[in-house]
Amino acid sequence: MHNLLPPPRQVATSGTMMSPPSIRVVGDDLPADLRQTLTAILQEGGCPVRDEGTCAVRLQLLTGTQVPDDVPTQVAGEFYQLRIGDGEVTLAGGPQGLLWGARTLVELVRTATEGQIPAGQIRDWPDLAHRGLFIEDKWGPDRMELADWRELVDRMARMKMNVLGIGLYGCWGGCRYEGQPTEFLMVPIPDHPQLRTEKHLRWYSPRAATWKTEHHLPRIFEQDFLGEIVSYGRQRGVTVVPFVNSLGHNTMIPRVLPEVSARDADGTPRQIGYCLSTPATRRFIEDFYSSILDRYYPDGADLFHIQLDEVWPEYADLDDPHKRVDPWCQCAECSQRSAEENLQDYVLWLVQMLIEKGVGKVVMWNDQLTRHMDALDSGFAGRLQEAGLTERLILHWWWYNNEALNDRTRVSIGRDLGLSGWVAPMTCYFSWERYSPTLRNIELMMRMGHDEGGEGAVAYSVHDPGWADHEMLLASYAWNFDAVADPETHQAAWARSRFGSAADQVISATGLIRAAATQPAVTPCYYYRYSYCQPEGPWPRPYPEQALTTLEAMEGDSVAQLEQAADQAGGATTELLALLDADHNFSTDEMACLRSLAGVAARIAGIAGTFAWLLALRAAAATGTIDPGLVAQCPMVHANLMAALTIMENHMPQWLVPSALMGLGPLLTYMEALPAHLADIEAGRLGLDECVWHADWKV
């Protein structure tokens, strides 16, 4: 049972038992829907369920008083006990615990050695009551179909995660990856059909051998299936939590509905943030949030996340990418109070409003209270206490650095004021742009939460199966913290549990990817960061020129680093493609992980190799001559980049492919134009000082 992840709490083995050729589920006293779900979990996991199965799996639903006393009250419903031996299996637990116990049984059958499964007993329950992922409203999630979300729910349930946060509204005015402010609304708002966020993507498809464009609404918005995700999650033991931003990350709604926008002192709408003094704002927010509860949570919402992070100046103007606007309203009434006071008043009103509408607890990010302001003080805590809201508000402490924690991001800060806390490390993000390993960040944040009394761990993320090792590390720390030695040991255990005899190859490939991704010269190469606005300078920002200039100014040998990264990532690509071609009988999840990683590795190899050559070309041009041999390499460099795009298109998750390929669009455009440009220089029609180092790129 040593390969089980998350690691179970108590295991006692007593030999082995033959893996049953068929099983029958016995549990007539269980609610019909619970028995049906448990049977489905066993069948989907490969257990041979038959009406006349030879091995009985006896299910027993425990009431609260039947759960052993050593199980903490807050997780009693997740306790399970699994007994295997004498030709049968007994599974007892709370309603959630039975689901987790069924997952454990599936894993034991899946990893059976020579037809033998361990006999003995497992007693198990989690450390933290809330464990899961917050899926930000970004590229990738916007193209996920209902089937993709259901698959995500099942992946999380297999890791015994029980919280899936879904970002429903958020904006990043300064990020113009699509050529305009980045804005996502993932659910329709009744009576406001004009509130919608159409996405614009442009990418080259090697498969179709042509450039493609797509204008789409988020699938979850267009097909309006959030309620179906909520329902499916409830069946599988995963609570779906709405995440809705308002003061920060808010440009679309105030631009389209200027009556709720933050205002200048003269009353001019700022097209960002909200005016917190006008009744129109609170009417709109109450109607919007109420509609989410009424439409998608008819049985009530246990949790509602109000976010409220990063309320700071943004580039909200559609037409002026250099104009930063403060989201704090300066109208006559709002300006009578400090921003801190306005924030505190708004939080109190918003939490109270949601509680009155039946929400169990409200969650919010910590940063605006503790990092950007000093608004989490005894006075604010006293107001929460007076309103009876202290037990109803959870602070969600986020920090994504791999090197060190932040002094103002500590669960203990809230705990000292009586407020519960979750931690938010990062599992997977920027997957449309790059691979960013955060195993160390997960370790740091989970240790801080464990030491300071955190009650939950819900990571900031977008989902990508290539980051399965990161997600499982979070799941293991959250389930049984003391059983996780360190990220490296856990990584090996994860590879063994998922890939068996191929574990060493997977460990090698993921190690090469991490090494390549963390080469200092790799990060400045990606186009995405140059789609962000700046107060000054040309717009659009010249790419790859700005990336090349950055690389030239860095300490160390950027060309050598890029060449090494290309070699490392190329080696990982080769290993992963070989694994995918071999007959390993991997599961769908395992194949999805390897396929995504192959696309990730190919992207690094393609970008790093291209920039290494471009830097060498720039260095030669600076001397006044370009070696013809270097110029002759241009077709090969272009072909290698195209090969990377091909692997990405064929292997990355389908919902991610267009936005990921778009990230390489400007570089590919430049490389396509470069041969003619170099020919003009070689023929004397252009001087070296007239060499153009940026692409003409528009989405």
C-alpha cells in the first residue's frame, strides 16, 4: 500500500489477497444516489463490478456518532475504514469518506502486483477540511467543454480534493495578449446581455498549414453549464465554489455600465472599479451575485469567494495603452473616507449580504487587507465580531514565490484576530505561455499553513494535466502533511504510483523540463510578458527585439544558457514521445499528463533554440558583418520552431492549443519574414543598421 497517494493515515497489512475477478456491491441501506455513485467510481476505475460478483464489497454508512473519537470533528464526514481479507472487502465511512474509500480501493486494484492486492486495514481521514484548486478565468478554462470540467472534477476526486473554485469574472487591463484588455466573464448576467467577453485568438496551425483565427465566448458562458458542474461535483464529493471579483480586476463591467463605475472628482466614470457610494452599484452586485446563487446553487452554496485582490491602478482605457487609472472612486461621497475604510465597509456589506442569502461561509484573498493596505486590524476584526461574521469569513492567503514566504502573508495574522485561513500556493499557471515549476512554493505555503493552523489549501491555478505532480503534492500535504518527506521524495512516489515501470523515465523527463524552464535566459524569451502595457515606450512593444535586448543585458552567457535549455528540453521531448509510443497501458489521465509535458518540452526547445540563434545573429550584426554560415542556418531554425508547434498542437490539451500556439505567433511571424530581410542585407539593398528585429504582429 506504499504507493497510495495521497498517503493514507493508518495502514496495517496482513498479507495479500487475490485481486477479485469480479465484485458485487453490497449496501442496500445506502441512499440510492450514493450507492450509484460509488458503483460508478469502482467501474470507472477498472474494478470488475458484476451483479453476481464473486467478491463482496460491503458498504456501511456511518453516522456522526459512529465515527471514531480520534477523528477530528471538522473532517468526520470524510473518515473511512477499508478492510480487505477473507475474500471480501468492507468499506465504512461518512458520506464523503465512502467516496474516498472507493477511490483507495480502485488504486489498490489498479496497482495490483501479479494479481495480488494487499490484505489488511486502512483507517484514513484528512488533515485539512478544504483541499483543492481555484481555476482562474483565463485562456484554457474559457475553452473547456462540460466534459472537460467533469473530467477535472474526477481528477481532483482521485486526489481526494474536495474544493473546485471557478473564476467567474476577472479583468487584467494591462495585459493585452489579444490586442485589448484581458477580460473574462464566465456566466451570463440576467437583464444585461451586453455584458459579455468575446475572446480573440490567432495562431498558426501546422496540421492545417494555415493561420487560424477564432472569436468565441467562453464555453461555460455560451452554453451556461456552471450548474451542471456544481451538480456533478456534489455527486463526486467536490464542492464547486464561485470566485467573483469586484473592486480590483474589474474593467469590463464599469466600462459597459458607467453608472456603477468608479469616478473622477468631477463625476466622470473611470471605466474601472466601482463607486461604492451610489445605490446603483450595490443593487447591481446584489442582483449579480444573487443570480449566481439562484441559478446554479438551488440547494444552497456552502462557500462563495469574493476575491478582492490587487485593487490597484490598471490600464483600463481601450484606446490608450499608456494610461493607468486608479480603481478607487474619487466622487464627493467616496472621497470622504480613506480607501481602507471604503474597503472595510464594502467587505462587511458584501459578506453580510451573501450570508443573508444562505451562503455558508465567504472567502476572500488576504493581499488587499495585509499587503497593499494595512486594513486587517483589531478595529475591523471588532466590526466583524459585532456583526456576527467572524466565523463566517475565511481569509485566503496567497503567495507564489519559490524562494521565501512573505511576512504579510501568514495565516497566523488572521488567526490572531479570530479569522480562519486557507493557503493558496500555485500549482499550475501561465500554461498558455510557459512551464513554471512551483513545487518549492507548494512546500513553503503548505508548511506555513500547517504550522499556523490553516484549515484549507486551495491553490491558485489553471488546470493542465501536465502539472499533475504539482497537484498531487498539494493533495498529499493537505491530506496527510506528516507523511510527505519533501517534494523530491514525493515526486518519485508520484511517478511510481502513476507510471510504474516507466517511473524513472518520467522522473528524468520532468527533471529535464524543470532544468530547462529555470535557465535564467529562458524566461525573457516568451512573448506573453511583452503583451503587458507600460507607462511609456512604443506600443505594441517590439518583439522579439525587447526580449533580445533584455537577454543581451543579462549577466552570464545567454546563448549558452539557451542552447543548454534547448538540449535539455529536446531530450525531455524525445523521452516523452518514446513513452507515448510504447505499449505501457497507461490510463487516460497518465496519457494526458505525458502528452501535455511533451508539448511543454517542445515549446521550450523551440523557443530557446530560436533565441540562441537570434542572439548570435545580433552579435554578428553588431560587428558589421554577418557570417554567411550563420545566415544559412535560418531555414533549419525555422523548421525546428515549426516542429515545436506541431508537437504542441498534437499533444497539448485541446482547450489550450490555440492560446498556447498564439504565444509563438509573433516569433513565427518574425522568422517567416527574416529570410527575405537577410537577403536584402546580403544583396546590399539594406544596411546592417537597418535590420529590423521585431515582428509585425496583430491578433
